[in-house]
Amino acid sequence: MAKLVRTLSQNPKCYLLHRMTFILLIALIMAFFGYGYMNPRKQRVEIIQAGASITIRKRHDVQGVELPKMVLAQPDVLTPSRKDVPVMTPWLAPIMWEGTFNIDILNEQFHLQNTTIGLTVFAIKSYLVFLKLFLETAEMYFMVGHRVNYYIFTDRPDYVPHFHLQKGRQIIILKVRGYARWQDISMHRMEMISNFSKQRFHQEVDYLVCADVDLKFSDHVGVEILSPLFGTLHLNFFFLSQENFPYERRRHSQAHIPEGEGDFYYTGALFGGSVMEVYRLTKTCHQAMMVDQANHIEAVWHDESHLNKYLLHHKPFKVLSPEYMWSEWLYYNMKNYMGDLPSSIKRIRVNVLKKHKNWPN
């Protein structure tokens, strides 16, 4: 042993090679024996208490999936999957477009982890009218083949429609108070998601997807979106330059983003990640909104402004393209400077529904 130490000390290159080999070996051992690291629910998070009470913990048994052996051609890593759109952010997070991922490989990975996804939606007051279509289309296109908990926040539990769900999926109704304005509902959403993430979500699901209720799923939305933290590009501003982004520019707001800063503008209608990261995001945004409220200021786009401030300083691991948040009526209003439907939009996966002009505020 002493002879080996003298040899290594006299030959730095040899020492470096042995050290790198040792580190690689340790990493492989951790990956093999520490499989739980890949599962967000198995990570120990001090900020989320393990002893939180659970009032509903109902699961449908899902049989083990026999996965066929997949034989795939060698990928061409030097050729980008799409050349007509940006597929990577400056911080090397993938931007999800049709043609940039293999859903069969991803489904197999997430099945092996026995992943459960939570989908949160707020159906309060007049917005309850959108819930039936939201759930119907989610059953058709959202995370098909995977475990899903639909967390429905509502002030009218008796009006939540009944559905025959796919196996391994369930609806959980969470009663909350109603608010006079939709802006107040939107602002308090961050508080409620934060509280429930700490109290129960972390024991029930691995990932949270937070969506607006006035959405219609129109094509596949699956595990390709899942990552520790993801945001969705806002259709209105994807084709515009940074100076046109509607960031909060007033310095005395906690959502303030100075001129010349910012990379993307994200919609508040679809975001998510692991329960731990969603908890951090929603707690931070809620605390910032409380400071603004104490200073008698409301950010220009409410919780969406605070979301953009958070994602500017806490970069998402994945970014969803406008395929995941399309609006025919918004696009119609933009045709003057956009022209026909961009060829880059090959699939429209989620549609924003138009509200009539007399919709209550």
C-alpha cells in the first residue's frame, strides 16, 4: 500500500487517473443502490414536514407493467432534433417541441419509477363552468397510462361533476373559500398550493402540474413535461423581443424586473415540477405578494408577474413551447404581425378557452 502511495505521489497523471476512477466508481454505486434519489417523493426535505396529517389517501391498485425490450437506432447527437425553433435555453434546459423527445422511452422511465402526478386546478365561483371540459379532455390526453390525482380546489364541492376515470386516477376535492375577483383567486392560488404541498401533496404524488381551469387539452401532454421545475412560454410574447415583455417594471413591487433583464415570458396558466420545487416557488411568490399587499401595490399581472420574477432567478429545468398553451382567439389578434400559423407549431396540445365579453371580473 505504501509503495502504491509513493508511486502515485511521484506520478501526478497516474494519481489523477486513479482519483477520477474512484469518483466514478462511487457515483455508480450511489446510482445503483440509491435508486430513490431519482424519485422526488423519496428525497428528504427538511422544509416539508414528514409528519403532516393526511385526511384522504385513497389509491387504486395498478398492475405491474410488462415493458418490452426497446431496440433503438443510435442517436445522432451532432444533429439537432429541430432546426426551425430553439430547442435549448442558454442554461441548457430543453425546450419541448414536437419531434424533440421520444415518448416511448420517457414512458418506460417514469413507469419504472412508479410515478404519480398531481394536477391542481381552481374551479371557484363562475369558473366552475369550465371544469367538466377540463376533466373530460384531461382524461383523454393528460398523462395517459400514468397515475394521476386531480386536486380540485373549489368553493362548491357539490357541483363537481362525476367521472368514470382511468385506472390509477382519482379526483380529490379540496374545499376553499370563494373570492370576489378572479385576481384574488389567482393571487391566493399560490398560498393554497404552497400550504397543501407542505401538508399532504408531498406524501401523495411525485410531481405537481398547476393549471388554469379554462383550458382544453387537445393533444398529448405527457411525462415529457416533468422535471424538478418547468415553465410554459406565453404565446403572446414568444415571437416578440424582450422589451415587449409585460414584466412588472415598478421598482417598489417585489415582482420588479429591471429593463434589459429577462429571458422568456412565462404564462401563469401552466407550470409545475417536483412537489419540493413547487412548494418553494409558490411559497416565495405568496410571500412576495404579501409584501406588495402591505405596501398597497398589486403586480401588473398578479401571480404571473411574481412567477416570472421567480423563474428569472430560479431557472426551470424544462421549458414548454407554445404548443402547450395555445389560444385561437389570442392568435387571431396577433395575425397582423405574425401572419399565418407558424410552421413551427406542429401540434396544439392545450387550448385556452375564450370567455365571453360579459364574463364577471
